[in-house]
Amino acid sequence: MLRALVLLTSLVLAVGVSAAHAQEASPEQLAASRPIASNFFALLEAHKNEQAFSTTFATVVAKKPAEMQAFTGQVAALLGFYGDIIDWKEIGSTEISPDVIDVIYVVRTKEAPVFFKIGFYQNSQKWIALNIYFTDTYKKLEEAQF
């Protein structure tokens, strides 16, 4: 019984410690990421999927064209299934480090919400979008790691 209590206490402490390291992105970090995300979603809303990915993820597109082409097709299929974008909003964020943040967005479509997680990085000059994950199931988004 005592062994089970010690094990449970250790587990609670371990979960508490890892959760304590995760914090929301600062208002300054989020302010820097918002124009990038807004432009991305506005292009998706206008059915300009290829342009949305090529301009938003410009630093990685040249290095991963097949991956970006796959993302373009996947988001087109997802939005084709659920309908046009109504609007989007930021619903959560995590500061990985002062120069790296993840931001979660819900995109409302005609049929159902679609969730996006975008990773941002502040390089030596500016904030850039580094990676993306999207799904129609929030639970999968929570578990997604870049």
C-alpha cells in the first residue's frame, strides 16, 4: 500500500513538474505571430491554398516541396469536405523557448471546426512560421508534437 502511494505521489509530481515548464506564449510573441497566421488563414479562406503554404512557410518550402504539396492537397480535401471557412481564432499557445512558440487555432467552417497548430520561430531577423499540423479532431492536436 505504501509502495502504491509513493508511486502515485511520484507520478503526480512528475506530471506537475512537466506541466509547470509549459507556459503560454507572451503577448509580444503572440502579437508577432498574428499577422503571419492571419495572412495564412485569409489565403485559405480565398481558396489560395498553394499560396497560403508557399508564402507562410517560405523558409521551408524550398527544402521540402513534396511535404508542402502534400499539405496543400490535404488542407484542400479537409476544407472541401467541411466547407468554406467562416472565421478563425487563436485558442491556445505554448512557449517552448523565448524564440519558439506553438499556437493553436480553431477554424470554423460550414460543417465543423478544423484545428491548426502552427510553430513559430524568431530567427535573427523576424518571426517565421516553421511547421504546421492540422486535424478535425482536437484530441489528436493535443497529442501532436513537431
